[in-house]
Amino acid sequence: MMEQGCCPCHESKKRTEEEVHALLNRLSRIEGQVRGLRGMVERSAYCPDILNQVAATRAALDAFSRELLSAHIRTCVAEDVRAGREDTVEELVALLQRMMK
């Protein structure tokens, strides 16, 4: 199993095998949804049907983001705050502001 937590340089993150597996599974489902959208456009599907699939894909991306953000806060942010690196809180605030646009 990989070590959990961020490296001090914040350019990478070590994730558990379980976390990687869960994130990759979500991304695979999202890829399938996007391929489905492409197929719908190619088949000239009815606009509301395509838009419903877009909404489902967006919801799946949002769920992926929430899962990743939750893990980030529980590991990287918590570890940095305990280590006295308060700039991580500002980084998190800026990230949340970008995500909420």
C-alpha cells in the first residue's frame, strides 16, 4: 500500500491503492458518459436527451471533485495545518473560490 499524504513540495500526492482505484473507476464511468454523449450527437439524438446526459455527466464530475476534495482536506490540508504550514489554508480557499465559479 502507498503512503498517504502530500509531499512537502505539493506537486504530487501519494494515494492509497484503494483511493486510486476508486478515483479511476469514477473517471472510467465519466469517460463512458462522454463517449455516450458523442454517440448521441453522431446519431442526431433529441436535444433534451443529450442535455439530460450532459447533466448526468456534470453530476458525475461534481461527485469526483467532491471525493477528491474531501480526501485532500483530510490528508494534505490537515497534515499541513498540523505542521504549521498555514499557507495551505489560503491555497484551499483559493481552490474553493475557483471551483465555485
